[in-house]
Amino acid sequence: MGTVDFGQLRRTTPVSKVFGLDRGLPIDRYYIENFMTSHSADIKGRVLELGDSFYTDKFGQDKVTKKDVLHVVEGNQEATIVADLTDADHIPSGAFDCIIFTQSLQMIYDFRSALTTLHRILKPGGVLLCTTAGISKIARRLGKDDWGEYWHFTSQSLEIIFKEAFPESELEVQSKGNVLSATSFLHGLATEELTQEELDFEDPDFEVIICIRAVKA
């Protein structure tokens, strides 16, 4: 029987309760930004992003001709569209060349209806860039926050779900993470506390986040 030296991780509370934001760049954001970098050519034309326009601005730059920000709750000063994606008939069909939809699918109880809306409002040939939680702490609780968190997915489940919402579309589903980055992320360690080699090693048994690129047929 072997022994393990847990060191500073032998504890029942995380090192950081805010995903490592107080220590540096959160590990899931490292994976998200690598995904956006790989697909920055898709971020062009009219772009919709949830919550704010951070990734639109960072990766779209002068390729973006019009940017919109969607928020489910009124009062967000950046929001150009206020809508619940599960019931958003007021958003016109075929409006967007690209939709950036990061770390939000797990917050929507009726996620299938939301994906149907995202498919509808994309232009033909438009691209949805989506990331969502795999192995992660809970980020939101209904009653305490404006919305709750209901699902953590796997790449296997998302491939099936996206084929329902995006039939006959070009679809890429990939996971990011390994046992070290997953453990570090759960404890709230930051990107800067791991090496690039440790972060970039991919083990499909430990999905920290799942990244999806879906092109509307």
C-alpha cells in the first residue's frame, strides 16, 4: 500500500473560493482563451456574446462589424439584448455570424430550448463557440444569485445534445484538462501555479471544461 503526500492540499476547504481569481488567471479561463484563440477567425461580422463583450473585443477586434451583448436580467449596462434564451421570440432569426456562449449552458435548466434558440438566431454558416463546465465547483445558487447552476456535462453527452439542436451541422466537441489541472481548479489554484506542459496535457477521463464549435448548416 502506497502513501501520498498531500502537502498543502490536505484540507477540506479550497485554497480559493473564487476559482483562483484572487491568485491569477483561473484554470478554466486558460482553456477557454486557448479555444477562442484557435477559432478567432470565426469571431467576425455581427457577434453576440453573453454577459459582456470581453471575448468579442479580445479575439474579434477589427473583424467585428457589430457587437451585441445578451443578458437575462435587466440592468446590465453593456446589454443590448435582454432575453431568456429558452423563450426569446423577440430576437430575430438568422441575425448573427458568431455567438460566443461561454460557461453558461450549465446555468440554464431547459438547456435544449436555449440551444434551439441559439441555432435559430445564427445566420446560415454562422458559428456558435460554446464552453461549459465539466469538473467544477458550483458557481451559482438560485435564491442567493439571480440564477442557479443545474448541470455539469461530458463531451459524450454534449455531442448527442448538440446534434439534436444543430442537425446536419459541422460540429466539433473537445475536452480540456487532466487530473492535475482538475484537482488544481477545484482547489482554486491559478494558471500561473502550473506549468504550460501540465495545463496542456489532455486526459479525456478528466474534463475540466468542454469546448464546442457548431456551424449552422
